[in-house]
Amino acid sequence: MTFHKKFLSASVLSVIDQGMLSALNFLIGAVLIRLATKEEYGLYGQLYSGGLLAGLIVDSWIAGPLTTVASAVHVSTRKNLLRRYWAKQIFWTVLMGLTAFLIVEFVPAATHHADKALLLGAAFGAYVIGNGLREYGRTVGFIMSDIRSVLRQDIVYVVAVLGGLAWLYQTGDMAVAPIMFMLAGCSALCALFGRQRLIQLTGGDTAISDEDRVILQNHQTEIQGHGRWAVAGVIVGWLSNYSYIYLSGIWLGLSAIADLNAARLLLMPIPLAVAAWVRVARPEAARLMAAHDWKGLRKLTWFSLAGIEAVVLMYVGFMLLTLPWLERNVIGNKYDGLDPLIMLWGAYFAVNSARTIGTSWLMSGGEFRSMFFLGTVTLLLVIGITTATLPYLAAAGAIVALIAVEIFETVVVWRYILPTMQRNRQNAAAVVSSDS
């Protein structure tokens, strides 16, 4: 099978997988939009974005740098790396879950629901832990190009969550805390289902040779070096992307968060499809960079940009056409007038998708330090522009600020950072070639 056919096949399976998860997230959000108050849905949006941060921190410390290194080493060494970092993934996931519980328990202002802090804290902590346990199986599947095992695992998760939602609906317990407890249980069940396959993919109990021990030690040092910058970068990146939720809550209240999240929810298939594409493309980009195949990387880049932007344009158009029906039958009259917010979110995702591909290539190249400094600048811009626009444009001001910052970040990544990284690698390769 040629590269393009193999890559496209893996991408299609990955998009199908993320499509299922996207539909599931949409269903959960739609249920809360329909059955819960705007304040309750706004609370769910805050906790969900916090859960994303917890997952991103663990991913940046473990999976992100691991993907960068594992794609360029021998298969046996790769399996040993994945096996060792499985235990580290569990440790950091549990630590993040405990941290999530403590934040909700002792910082009630973070949720605007001090009377629900204990229950919410336990539910949120369990959700973070369960999600982290499930996610490592997906990470290993993508690194080892075993997309089918990822798809099987996520089918189990989706079926379990649908059953859990049906049970909660029947019992009339459709609130944020019960939903998060249910999601945590389904994630744990999914991780248990994929455990045997994960053992097979990570080499089982195969002994490590002395030569492999040296290689592993060298690569673990590299992973830790990447990881420190990756964690710092992902935190400022998350703050840049999701600070609008908390700034909107401060200025406009939970109802504004609900409006923003309801409009964004309708477009969630876009970022999830982008994430699916990137999960497949990043290991391939790392391989091309390691081989100094810049022509191949350019082809992969244009292929990715064309495919993703086509998805964005088609989906936003489809959503605008079907919005009247959705408002009547799904969203309800609590969320009338979402059209402007949906159009703004569509523009945001169009720019964000192009920027995401660029920053994914930077991660594949190990440029975590550059990403951290860029993220710090964009965070300051987001806070400044959002604070300036919210009083005049209300909820729309938050999206306008995000669009402006995404344009700035996209230009910096594609015009300056990526070309600099390519030149540095080409110069380093030329020096090595001349020395030999």
C-alpha cells in the first residue's frame, strides 16, 4: 500500500473514531441544553474545559514527547518505551484527578456552586482519572499505527455511555455530577477492555537487552527535556483557548458561558475531526522530519490543510442550514439567536485548523520551547483583547478576540517558526554530512 493510501486509510478510520466521540459529546451537550438550566450547562462547560486541561497536561508530559521520540526509534525500543510510560501515565492521571477534586472542593468560586463542591469535586476527579486511563490506550494505538484497536475500544466506550445516559434519563438524574460519575465508570470499563491489547502492543514481559537499556535511558532523558517545555506550553495554550469561558463568566455570568458553549457545541465535530487527523499525521510528520524529507512534509501539509479546511466549510454551511430545525427540536427557545455566534465560531475554527496543523508539526519536531513562548504572548493578547471586547460585544466579543489571536498565531507559526526549524535542521544535517 502506498503512503498516501495508507495515510488516507488511517485518517478515515481516525475520523470515524473521532466522529463517534463527537456525536457522543454532542448528545450529552444537547441533553443538558434541553433538560438542564443554562446555569447548569454553563457549569458543565467550565468543568469540561477543566477536564481538557488535565488531560492535556498528562498528554504533554507523556504522550506528546513520547510520540516525537517513538516515531524515530526501532520497534522493540518503541514498545519498551510505551510499556514503561504506561505506569507513568497512570501515576500522573491519578495525581491530576486528585488535584481536580481539591480545586473544586476548596475553590468553590471555580464552579460558582459552593453548595455542590463536594459532590462535584468527587465526580470531576473521577472523570479526569477515568479519561486519562482510557486515553493512553488510544495514544499507544496511534503511535503503533493500530487505528482499528483504537476504534474498537472507543466503540465499547460509546455503547457504555449511551447505556449510562439512558439509565440516567430513566431515573431522572440528568445533572452534571451524575453524568461525570457515569463517564468515569465508562472510561474505566473501556480501559479494562483494551488492557490485553495494550499489553500486546507494548511488548508484554519481553526482557530488555543491555543495548536497549542504554537507548531507553537516552530517549527518556530527551522525553523529560521535551516534557517540561511541553507542559508549560500546553498550560498557556489552554489558557489562550479557554480563558474566554472564565472571563465571560466574570463579566457576563454562567448564562453567557452557556450561549457560547451551545454555539460551539454545534461545531464540535470540526475540532474533533482536526484532532483525529493530527493524531494520525503527527507520527508521520516526525518520521519525515527525522529523515529530512522536507518535500514529503510539504505534501503532507498541503494534503492536511486542503482536507481539513474543506471539512470546516462544508460543516459550517450544513449547520447554518439546519439551525432552524435544531432550535425547534433540540436546542429549545432558551438559546434563540445563535446564528451570529455560530458564524463567528466557524471563522474561528477555519483559522484554528490551519494553526493546529502548524503547531502539530512543531510538536513533531520537538519545538516545545518555541511553543511555550508563543503561547505566553498569545495568552496576554487573548486576555487583553477579550477584556476590551466583552463590554461592547457581549458574548460575541470573546470569539472575536479568539479569532484575532488565532490569526496572529497562525502567521507567526507558518511564516517564522516552522521555516526557522527547517533551516536549523538542514544546517545541522549539512554539518554532520561534512564531518563524515
